[in-house]
Amino acid sequence: KMNKIILIFSICVFNSSLFAKPIEPYRCIPTTNNKYILFNSKKFPNLDSIMYYPYLKPIKVKYVKKIAIPTDEGRPYILKQNYIEYIKGKPSGTYVIETQGALINGISYKNNKGSTLEFELNYDMDYEIINNKLKKNNIFCE
């Protein structure tokens, strides 16, 4: 009887792991007011949505253009990648993600009313606290 219980338990655990949603890697960049902007690392730079923590509702974005800015000789260009934000199917703002090589320097946002937000990558940030909160949503900040 004990063997049957162990077998049934093992099958249940194995089956639940087969259907578990995989954890998605995200870049999580903080603002000064303890909010975070998140985007899927696997999709960058071809993003189709971003999210804000703590809300975690996808906001549709569309890639528009990339601007390359030369730097010192031998250094990677600074790239400014522009995305239009869409809310309820209408353009509502613009995101500019600035990168240099593999590094993200920051993200700026400007809505259609002129309000702005700045996000800067904090390389010293301890992601453990936000990752514990995001775990239930299968999101992992890297």
C-alpha cells in the first residue's frame, strides 16, 4: 500500500513539473521612486511589450528606429532604440533604450502629455527582494 502511495505521489509531482510555466528572464531597471520597468531579455531588442512592477500588466510597444552614436575609437557605438507605447490601441508615449555593447545605460520615457521618467541600471542592486516578489509570476530579474 505504501508503494502505491509513493508511486501516485511521484506521478503527480512529475506531471505538475511538465506543465509548469517556465521562468522567464527579464531585465529589471529601477526608477528613483522604487518602481521597475521590466522587459523580456530573450526578446530584446525586438520588444513587443514592457511591464512596470508592481503592476505587471503588459503594455504594448512597437519598435520604431535605432540611432547609432559613435564613441571613442575601438569602443562600441551607443545605440538609442526607440519604441512607441500603445494603450487601448493608441500611441501614448515613447521609450528610448540606450545601450552600449551588451550594457544597458538606461531607459527614458516620455508620455504624450510631456511627463518623463528615467530608469538607470543599478549594477550594485540586490535583485533578491524583487525576485522573491516576482517568483509567483514566473519572472526572474537578471
